[in-house]
Amino acid sequence: MDRWFLIWFVYVAGTASVFEIACTVVPFLDKYYSLAARTVFWFVVAHSIFVFTRDKIFKQRVKAGNKAVFITGCDSGFGNQLAKQLDSKGFRVFAGCLFSYNGGAAELKRSCSSRLHIVHLDVTKDESVQKAKEFVKNNLAGCDLWAVVNNAGVLKGFTVEFSKMSDYQDTLEVNTLGQVRVTNAFCPCSESAGEGSSTSTASQGEPVAPTWQPTQ
Ligand SMILES: NC(=O)c1ccc[n+]([C@@H]2O[C@H](COP(=O)([O-])OP(=O)(O)OC[C@H]3O[C@@H](n4cnc5c(N)ncnc54)[C@H](OP(=O)(O)O)[C@@H]3O)[C@@H](O)[C@H]2O)c1
């Protein structure tokens, strides 16, 4: 069901309940309103409140406009879903994929608009990150790089007893140093957007790559 219809319905039901309770508590109100008159009254009041709050409150959302977003780790999971969502909302999306022409990346490309670009990206490699940055810069097509989402991550090792050193190293390389590498590389690029921001989803990277928000 349409979200706006649901909200509208809740407003009408809420307003009707308030008026009915008011009529019960203050019975003389009943004398002035026939059922038809007060039904029209609820609708007018509820619809006015709905229109006012919809335009003033609910619609204060980010508009895609000429905004571009770079997301790491889009082969699967959250990154993949976020890329699809942002593309459907009109953002220019640069989807960093580890395997840029296989599986998830190919499916992503197929299911999105031509605004979405697949970029090969291994966050553990300086060269790969720099190449991705160049690609993004050269394909902004007049858009501002508005956000960088550090999403690429690995989940390796659960307990000290069963984890190998390589699990720790891989986790550190991707989840922590990868985020630092990407954030450092893209900072100057997204600064030009004035309100650019970098955000992290990888659990291990948050302490070292906190949300970064340059000001104009
Ligand atoms: N799922 C959760 O409950 C949860 C909770 C808290 C935080 N997180 C964090 O949220 C992020 C996404 O999680 P998810 O569940 O969507 O995991 P996911 O499906 O495994 O997605 C992680 C993505 O990162 C990619 N990746 C791995 N190593 C990479 C590298 N070296 N360079 C570039 N990309 C690389 C993976 O590519 P391949 O698939 O090709 O390997 C994959 O597409 C992760 O950072 C995770 O730590 C997840």
C-alpha cells in the first residue's frame, strides 16, 4: 500500500476519533453537527494537517539532484542494496566491486540505470583505490561527489582459539586500513561538493575512520 495513503488514513482516523471523543465528552457539540457535516469537517481538518506535515516535515529529504555517491563493497550485501536504492532515487552511483565483471557486479549493472557505474576496487591496494578515484573524478559528468560509503568488509575469525593470524591481518587490511585508504583518497575529491561526507558500515573501521564532514 502506498505510504502516503497509509499516513493520510491514520490522520483521518485520528482526527475522527478526536472529534467523536470530543462529542461524547461535550455532548452539546452533537447538536451542531450532523453526521454528514462532521464527517466533512474531519476530512477537511485531517487532509489539511496531512498536506501541511507532508510538505513541511516528511518531504524534507535529501534530493538526488546532481549528487554522486561512491560505495565500496557492492558485489553483495548492504553495499549492493544501497547502490540499487540510491540509483532508483536518481543519484549517480559509483559502485566499487572487488570482482567488477562477475556475479554481483554484473547483476547490479543489469538491474540499475545507466547512471550507475561499476568500478573495480580492492580497498587493500593503493593503486586500485587511486584508479577508482580517477575513474570517479572523470565520470562525475557535472555531479558533485556528495558521499563516500566505506562499506567493504570481511568477517573472519570468531574466537581467539579458532582464528588464524591471517584472519586478523585480513580483517585489519580490509575493514580498518581499507577505510582509511579510501577516506584519505576521496577526501579532497568530495570536499569540492561543499557538504560531502564519508560514512562507514564496516564494524572494525569505525574507530579509525569516523564520519567526516567538511564544511563549506
Ligand atoms: N551484516 C551485518 O550484520 C553487519 C553488521 C555490522 C557491520 N557490518 C558491516 O557492513 C559491511 C557490509 O556487510 P554485509 O553484511 O553486506 O557483508 P558482505 O555481503 O560480505 O559485503 C561486503 C562486501 O565487501 C566486499 N569486499 C571484501 N573485501 C574487499 C576488498 N578487499 N576490497 C573491496 N571490497 C571488498 C565483498 O566483496 P566479495 O563479496 O566479492 O568478497 C562484499 O561485496 C561490512 O563492512 C560489515 O563489516 C555488517
